[in-house]
Amino acid sequence: MNSEQPQVNSYGWAATDTSGILSTFNFTRRTNGDDDITVKVLNCGICHTDLHLAKDELGMTTYPLVPGHEISGQVTKVGRNVTKFKVGDKVGVGCFVSTCGTCDNCKEGQENYCPQVQWIFNGKFPDGSRSFGGYSDRLVVHERYAVRFPDKFPLDGAAPLLCAGITVYSPMTYFGLAEPGKHMGVLGLGGLGHLAVKFAKAFGMKVTVISTSPRKRKEAVERLGADAFLVTQDQDQMQRWAQWIAYWTVSASHSLLPLVGLLRTNGKLIMLGAPIPPPELPVLPLLFGRKLIAGSACGSMKEAQEMVDFAAKHNITADVEVIPMDYVNTAFERLAKNDVKYRSVIDVANTLNPPF
């Protein structure tokens, strides 16, 4: 990537301060290089990370910020060295768009853990240029960082798979949970949680949804197919059920102690969110059950393509509410109140309306 190479005009919506309010924004992207594809953004999911960074709640935001890392789109241009894609292909782009390619993690196919990983927005590339996300008209990415969608895959429901989907799929497969008969708990029935249920059931697993809200029981069991439902405030239930393998956590703060208490011997509690403030670690219950608390962040590009192929085979997409671009600030407000079922997805192609 060369900072002196020609730039092309781009257009999107950006946050400019800690209010997190987004407005129209003109900027530039690099032109398509020999190894790049240019992607017309069709849809972009709204993830809680977008909201956190728009408001600088993690203390790491550089403004102006164009969010968006759950992207479905169509290839409009390919570089001369590109072999994976052709013009017209439907593709997905997720959390990261650059890695060093030389560290142990990259060599082992775990480039999502590369120390020099460059996220799709709120960062800088090695040449010093800014990275901007999918609340915009187009992307230019190295072909390595895109996945192929089948032609008939619904692209609005597919977009959230590039973050929420891969975030639950990767640890399922890595930690050996994705096998028929394994018993998994899903903590929270939100953007990640509802996809965790769908993937787990497709793998043939037994699933219990764990929630603070009794009103989600019908949704979890009757519509999504969960085998059981547990309310965290019901202490009698919490004491009776001590038999699960793993739990998928959400970004909200939860006490880990009662969850660790639900794990069977050798059970696993897998953290997929970053609660603020962070929870305390209950050590003794881990020692006296050889239990494991682990973390996982998105997934590798190989895993992402495997996840998309598996999702297409089993007709797994996110449950989405498709919204116009100018509704994004209201969508952020609703997300902060947990008033989205289960993902807002921006219809970028039909509602962004760039001025060129």
C-alpha cells in the first residue's frame, strides 16, 4: 500500500465526537491495487462495538470515525493478481483488513490474533492512511480479507455473520463444542446469542438459553429451537442445573461466579464480550472442578469462509431489521436500550445516496 497512490472519493456517515451522533462524511480511499478488490457496499450490520467506538466508550477512538464491520457487497473491480473473485461476485468483509503475514499467528492461520492486525475502521494502515468502515459506499480490500457468499444467499441477513456469526462459530469449533450431543448454554439472546443457538442446533448440540428475562422463553424454545430455558434470577433453577459444557457471554456485565457454578467438571466458560467494568474472576470454583474460562475474538479468514459455507448449507442467517441510512442514529439509541431484535442492518446500496 502506497500513501502516494491516487485516491478515490468515497462517502459515508461518521461520528465526529463523543456524542456518537453520525452525519454525512466525504473522504477518500485508495485506488484498487493489483491484489485488491473494490466492493460496492450493499448492507452493513450495526454491532455494539460500532456504538462503543462511536462514543469512545473504550477510550481508543480516533475521529472522524466511519463504523461498520458486518458488510455484504458486490465486487465491482479486481486487481490483476486477484484469483479468488471476479466482478459481480457477492462477498462479505468483516472485522479486519490487514495483518503482517509473517508472525506465528499469521503463519498458523490465526491472523485475527496478529499483533499488527488492522481493524476495518478506527485505525491506520502501515502507510499511515486511515481505515474507515462499512457505513459507506465502497471498500477497497486485499482479496485475502473477503469471503464469498453463494449467489442466492440473502445478503441482508448474511451481513451480521461477518462479526456476530464468526464470533460464535470460531470458539464452537476450536473448543470442540460443535458435535452432536454436546450441551451448551447461551447467555443472552441478542445479536450473538440468537446466532449461537442457530449454529449450535445445526451442529446437533443440546442448547439451553440463559437469560435475565422470562419473556424470552417462548422465542428461545419455540422459534429458535432451544432445548431449555433458564432464568438467572431464579435461584432454585440455578442450583438445580449444574451440567453444562460452555456459556456464551454478552457484552453486558454479569457475575461470573453463578455461571462457573453451572459448569460441570472440565466445563468451559467462553467470553465473547468485554464487559465494562470487567467481572471478578472466581478462582476456587475453577480449581475444584478443573473448569476453564477462555476468550475468543472473531475468527480467521479460513474459519470465516467455512462459517459462511456452513451457514448457507443450513440456511442460517441473522434475524434482522433492515433500516435506511438516515435511521442510524435512532438505531444506535435503540441498540443502547437493547431494543433491537436481533440486528439492525443498513440498506446502504439503496439509502446512502452519495453526491457523486
